[in-house]
Amino acid sequence: MINSKTIFVELFKNRPLTLLNGNKLKNIRVAFQTYGHLNKTGDNVIWIFHALTGNSHVAGIVTEEELENTSHHEFLGKYNKLFLGKPGWWDPLIGPGKIFDTNNFFVVCSNFLGGCYGTTGPTDINPVTNKKYGMDFPVVTVRDMVAVQKELADYLGIKKIKLATGGSLGGMQTLELAIMYPNFVERIAPIGASAAHSAWAIALNDIARSCIMNDPNWQNGNYSSQPKDGLSNARKIGMISYRTMVSFQKRFNRDRKNNGDYLNPSNIFQVQSYLNYQGEKLVNRFDANTYIYITWAMDLHDVGYMRGGVKKALSSITAKTLCIGISSDILYPPEEQREIASQIPCAEYAEIESEVGHDAFLIEFEQLDRIFSKFID
């Protein structure tokens, strides 16, 4: 079993990163993990992009050493304390002898710009004020995130990426990578993503942000302690959109937490207890302002912006492409993935059959293994 180890590097020291909106950021710290070794030609790379509240702990076990290594980064330290002894979110796919075989491939996963897990974001100190950026952090986009990832790849000596992949927001970054740097990536496999964030997905994010911003403890982003109720409720909305009615019904039915008075509203349903648990867990490992910024980035995501439209942008992709949909996904439905595939030259489509919904890309590992095995040679 491989262990998890986060590496930190400072990029854009000699020149600033110009964001899509014209703002500039310099001295960007990036947190990332690698598995396996880069070959002499620098092209045996599998780059994995993580989703909204994920991070670079894509594989390996969180150890006491890793806990100490990240103790000076508030939320990454909290995450590692919560997940001590536990494997990364795609661990079944990464390692010696697995589909992303670290005996052959150099696997990289980096926390994106604007995150709270080690890479520069709203929780960092603003050099101008010597206080946390909070809501003074510049608005970032998926393209800005990918620009930082490319800078990291150059720092690592990577000449070409054999496969780039990721689910949800990770899939959005995957598409942007192929458009922004067409000669740098050989294959892409976006999973449960969008080419331009839909009105449906934007609406869900808007409600989640409203929960945070309407929490009295948010204080316009200048909180000293987390606006727990707001962030918890935002997570609950997210969890509902990541799953399905069928999966909830099978798992919880109408079961109550206790065998008490059936007509007592305080005797909550099991599904309520589950959502409360998920909300509390996120509050203990994530930052509210960061949640706002990342969902803004998702809503602003549109590969066609300043490129003549989505169709033209997708048609420019030269990487061999496999679009992966999820049969029961209500957030990024499979028809959206088929539409993306239809607009990328010679792209293929594969589907994860699952009743759990959007989160299937974090659950259905046997299917992912089979799908990737046919795409990697």
C-alpha cells in the first residue's frame, strides 16, 4: 500500500499569473501529490483533476507523517486528521498493478487554484493587508486553475500528458486542458462534466451560496469561525444533487433515527440524519468562502467563452477523447456527456451504469477500471 504525501511548491515567483478577468496573482503556492516516477522522456504521465471539495489525496493512506507534514495548513490538516489511516478518493485505481499502474505511469493530482487544501486561495494571507484574503481574493475560473496546473507540470519536467481525467469540476478542467494546450495532452477522459455550466447546475450552486451568505456568522466573508449552519446546508443541497431518489429510497426508505413517537417531528428520518452528518463533516474540513469561490468558478465555466462558442471550442480538441457519462446523474446527465462527445472530433462515449447518481465516479471502481482499460494502451 502506498502512502499519501503532499508536496508544496511556489510558482509564478518571477512573473504573475494573469487571470481571465485581468487580475494578477504572484507567488502561488500549490499543493500536490505524485505516485510512480517520471520517465526520461517526461511523457508517461496521468494527470488527475479533483472535484469541488476534493483535494490531491487521490491515492495512498494518510499517515501520521502526512498529518505532521500538513499541520501548518489549516484545512488540509483538518482533512488529514479526519481521514487519518484512510485511502485516497481514487485509491482503487492507482498503484502497482492497478489500472493506473505506478510501475509504468507517473500519476499527478494537484489541489487547484482557489482551494483550501494547500494551494493559494481565500484562506491565505493577502500580502497587501496581512489578513486572510476572504472575499478580497480575486475571482478565478476553470481556465485559471488549468493555467496553474500547466505551470506545475512544467516545473515537474513533464513534456506530455498521456491521459488527463477527472470527474465533475475535474472533468471541466480536463476539457479546458485539451483546448488550452492541445499539443500537451494525448488523451482525455472527462467524467460527468459540462462544457458550459447549465442553468440547472447554476441554480443549485446559487441556493448553496445563499445558505452560506445568509448565515449571520458569515459576516460578508469576514468570519473568525466558520458559518457552520450555512456551509452545512450548502453541503446538504450538494449531496442531494449528487445522489438519486432511488438510492436514497433504498438506503433510508422512511426509517426514523429512533423508534420513538412516529408523529414527533424531532424524531428525524434517517435521511435527515445522514444529511446532517454530511454537513457537519464538511464544516470540519472545508472553508465557506472557498466553497463560494469554487462554485463561482464552476458557474463561469464555458469552454466557448471568447472562442466562438462551445461547438467551435470542442471541435478544436485534438486529443483522443473518451467522454464518460453516468446513467443516473441528475446534475450532469448522460445526454450532456453524449452531446460533448458528439462535438469533439472522433470522440467516444462510455457510460457508468449506476443508480447512485453523480457520485458514481467515486464509487463504481470496477466499471471505471473496465472503461479505462479499453482506453489506455
